[in-house]
Amino acid sequence: MRIIIARHTQTGMNMEKCYSGQIDVPLNHEGVLQAQALAHLLSDIPIGYAYSSDLVRAKQTLRILVGNREAEVASSHLLRELDVGIAAGLSREEALARFRNEQVDTRHKNPDFTSIGGENKLHVLGRYHQIFTRIHEKHREGGKVGLVVCHGTALRYYLTSNPNLAGLRYPEQGEYLEVDLDTFF
């Protein structure tokens, strides 16, 4: 079951190196150009269904990537970025200067760690496992290629935590990876 996984493309908050978390920010001009370039790379792939988070930056990226294809399109809160709580809207340096490291660090090694007002890695992994399971169950017999547009930190957590996905190269903004969804389980 072939699936394309892409990260949403650039926003102003990404450019400023701020934690956007679940703040609903649109793509900036560079993000639109990145998505158009990626759409060109994917233009020969017959995408039959596509999912993104319900945040505008992922939905915008998805719409550009799908283009004029007659694909089934859906969005889900389960594909949202990590909720970074009180660090949302701040750069890593601002967050660490304003709060103690143990309150805001998204790179924390403990999977139970939760930024104040946010969520932990285990919660993100549960959401991503749930949505990829739903996608797998719904589309496994159709033979169509799928597209999923994700967010950076949440996707990194999912790819690095699943032993079946070890060795996959993590896509940067404007990049994608192509995998067999059956290997997720």
C-alpha cells in the first residue's frame, strides 16, 4: 500500500524559527513556492486519496499538492503538530529564557515530558498511530496511492519511534518520502 508522506511547507513562524505548535498559521510566499515545486515532483503520481491535519498550513500544502486530481481529500486533528503549550509562538531561545528548560523543551528525551499547557510525545504517537491505522484500514484494498501532509516534530516523533520505520530519511519542508504503509504495523 503505497503512500507519500510530506511535511507542510514554510510559514512565517518556521522562517523565524518559532514554535508554531498548534497555532493556525498560513503558508508564506516561500511556502507556496515550495509546495508548487513539490507538486511538480509528484505530478506523475496518481494520488487517489489525501489527508492532512486540520491546521491551515497543512491544508494549504495538501490542496497545492493534490492540484486538479480527483482524489478523496480529508483533514484530521489527529495529524496536528505537537502542542507545545506555553512555548507556542516563541523561538527556542525565547522560550528557554522565559521558562525553565524542563517546562518547554520539545527535544526532551523522556516520552512522558509535557510542556506546560501542551502534550507529550506519547500522546502524539497515539494520535499518529490512530490516524495511520484508520487510513490503512480504509484504503488497503483500493490499490490507490495516498498522500499525507504532516508537521515536523510530530512526524519526526512517529518515524523515529516506530522500529519498522528505522532508517527512513526524515523529510524537510518541501520534501517527501514514499513508503509502503503496511510497514507501519
